[in-house]
Amino acid sequence: MTTTESRFGAPSPSDGREPMDGDQSSRRAPRVVALTGARGPLGRELIRELEADPDCRRVVAFDLQEPPGMLGKTRFFKVDLTLPGADTALARGLREEEVDTFVHLAFLSGFTHRFSWAHELESIGTMRVLNACTEAAVSKVVLWSHTYCYGANPQNPAYLREESPLAAAARPNDTFFSDKIDAERQVGQFAEEHPDRTVTVLRMAPILAPGVDNFIRRLLTAPAIPVLFGHDPLLQLLHLSDGVRALRRVVLEDHPGVFNIAADGVVPLRTAIALLGRLPVPVPSSLARRLAGALWMGQVIDVPPSLLDYLRYPCVVDTKRARRKLRFFPAHDIHEVLAEMAGLRDTGDGRPREGEKWSDRGQQPQAGSASPLARVRWSG
């Protein structure tokens, strides 16, 4: 099995003493940073951080719609990653704006029955992004990924390290994780073919935070939450602001390699449900899988049966590498993440709560939009 170091090149000279925020010793000239998935929570908040940071000269946002809150540093380019020719459009924008760093965040945060379209967006879209980065000679690529790509199974160690295989099973009519794993494979190959460039992958735990609408929030904020008889796996989460801080760190500093990013601490699933004031509904595993499979195939529910693995077995990652090499320490532990969500009044359907705007979520529904990308919920 290929190690992280051999795929992503030797550590940067600064790895022996990673700087904390504010230390300029390892930073180069101000960056010009491009990103996909600019309307999503991670993209929106990263743009906000970079707009205010003197170490970033300009931000280039690629998406179908202009992200909210753009200020003077940010330029917007309309690009649809599912269309042929997207790589040409991306490369043109990268060259025009003299981009040196590319952050790829255009991944679905929720499940879909449109499997071919999702594959075109995530797997083929990543290929187009990398083609553009090659053509425009972008010197750094940062990829968002998900800790659930490791898969949940009874053979998992207590803590999964970055060298652990990405074993989330690909099932018929369910490619949510396999497309993301393929994106990682492509980025690893890109790193091998371009050893002179900095390539970083951040595998983030599920993000649970105000303003984020993804599958973990929908699961944990439902009025009644299914739990499987005899199973109570440990849950690991991440606050949105910590995910953004991790991205900012690897954008402004060079840290090649793969890094697990998660909040400190874990809690059993049933404890998390209790802390959120929700009702657990015990279900036999065999019945749950058959019922979920039938409802998923009938497009009655938007959660595939593969997610049941994460209600049954652990998928907890080791974050020591991020602490040691990135000097990254989450500001919110898991109890703070859950407490913040427990204090919110949630509608349960992914729509804004009273007093919250759509723009606060980095998405805005467009009536009659031709492309599903206009309504997509990006990673985070």
C-alpha cells in the first residue's frame, strides 16, 4: 500500500517546527487562491477569512452562482463542472487571475438518487479540476475529503490513521463515498506526477454547526432517530469554524500530505441523541437494512442503506498528524459542538430557522434552475 509520504512528496522544510497562527516565517508572497464549491458553508467562510487576510492577495470563486458576501478581493467565474469544457474554462480563469493555490470543495454534502450526475460532478469534475491545474501550472492543490470514506466496519481500529485504506463500500445505486474516494485517488496520482507541487488532502469528520445542512445534521436533528439493537458506535464531529481554520492553515502554508481533521473527543451515538433532546427508536439491524433498501430504491427517503453501517460500527480517526505537522488544534470539542446544536430550534427539513436567511447557509434556491448544481449543498 502506497504511503502518504510517497504519494504527496517530502514534507516542507518548515515541518520540523510548524508555525502557529500569526507566524509569518514559513509563508511566501501573498497567495492568489481559487476554489470550487464557493457557495457552500466551507467555501463561503473560507472566502470571508481570506478576504480579511493580508497573506491572500486575491480570491477566485468558481461556481454556478455568485457566492454571498463577496468583497473587493474576490472574483467570480461561472463554471459547471459537469459539462465538457469545464477544464478549459477553469484553466482560462486560473491563468487570467494568476492563481497559485486551488481549493477543491465541490462535493455533495447529502445523498442523491442522481447517481450519474453525482459521478460526473465529483469524479469527472475532479479530473477536470486537475487538468486545469496542470495546464495553468497551479503550484498547490488542496482537496476536501470525508473521514467516512474510511468506512465503518467491526475490524476498524480504535483510531484510523491516514495510512488506513479508504474502504467505504461502493454499492449498487449508492456512490456517495466511492466518488469521493476516486477523487482522492486522482489527487494522489496528480501528486506523484507533479512532485514539484504541494498537494494536501483534509479528511474532515462530519460537520455539525449552525447554517450547515448535510446528512449528519438531518439525521441528528430528526424528531426520532433510528438506532440499531445492540449497537452504539462512537460519534466524531467537527465544527464548521474549525474546518475553515484547517483549510486556511494549509492554504497559507505549505503542508503536503493527508490529514485527519476532527473535534477533540468522541461520544456514543445514543448519548449524542440524548444531548440533542431527540428520541432514539431502536430497530433490528436486519429489518432496518431491508426497509431502508426498499425505501431508498423507491426514492421515498434520501438516506441510502449504506449509512446504516455508521449506526452500527465505529469510524473514528486519529488526529495526531494534524496536531504535530499542522499545529492544528480544534477550538471546539465534541461536547461544545453538540451543545451549540442543542440550543438551536431546528425546523428539521433543512430550511432556515426563524430569523435565519438563506444567504447564511451559502445557498439560495433558484426557481426553475436548469442545472441541479443551482440547488446543490456543497461539502460541509
